[in-house]
Amino acid sequence: MNPRQNNITQLFLVEAQTSFDRILKRIVACLRLLSDEEIWWRPNAASNSAGNLVLHLSGNMRQWIVSGLGGAPDLRLRDAEFSEKGPLPRSVLVAQLTRTVRDVGQVLRRLPPESLSRIYQIQGFRVTGLVAVSHVYQHFSHHAGQIIYITKLLKRRDLGLTELPARSKKNRGVKQGRARQQRAL
């Protein structure tokens, strides 16, 4: 792998971890707004609660990244993620998802660049490491959006989770520096 490809790989893995951390903060903020009872509320029998989605995200990330790419044993019980009716306390859910995101970060930081082009067998799928990380990245974001929606539905207010960059000279300078870094690749 040439240095440019190695650099792009590292940028991708860092961006994935940065996004996992940012999205985790939004999920935790939602869970802190909800009571333990609200965390396990389902709008109907065909839908999942925020609690089920947190269990599902943790299971998915562990299976695809910690086990699939990192080599840890796959202990996932996927059906249990959806059948749980709770109430597991908020603190347990937050701790579990936080630990999972931390463990994912440890795996991503240790991955050699060539691991993204390697083929893995995960959850019955033959995928490259790039596809595995991309899958988890979009899956995490997708279900975080559902947790945010459930929270907005129950709390009936804007949660203030949108983060737009301030329009200052300092931020424009940061953006320009990032653009220069990207062009250098």
C-alpha cells in the first residue's frame, strides 16, 4: 500500500471513530432526557423502543467491528436485543453503548491499512473491512436518528442536537486548513 492510500485509510478510520463518538453523545443526551419507562416505550408492536435500539447498536458494533474485524469471540444474541422489554436502567444502557464505542475505537486504531481491503465473514456476509466499517457507520447513524425521533416525539420539543459551525474567522480558517489538507492527499 502506498503512503497516500495509507493516509486515506487512516483519515477514513479516524472519521468513522469521530462520528461514532459524536453520535454516541447525541444518543446519551436523548437517554438522559427520557425516564426509564420512556426508554422502553414502543409506539406499536412493530416498532422498537429506544432501549432496544441501544442494545441493537451495541450488538451490531460488537459483531461487525470488535469481533468481525478485531477477532474477539462473537457472543451476539441478536433476537434478545429486540425482545428485551426492560426496564434495564438508563445507566446500564449508557455504560454498555459507551463501552462498545470505546472498544470499537480500540479496534479501529489497531487495524493495519490493508485490513480494509481484506475479506471477512461477518453475520453470514462476505465483506471487505471497508464495507464492514461503512456498514456500522451508516447503521449507527440510522438508528441514532430513530432514537432522536422517539425522544422528540415523547418530549415534544427540539433537543438542540444540531451542531452547525459558527460563522467566525477562526472557523473559516479551520475549514481552509482542512481543505488544504485534503488537496495535499
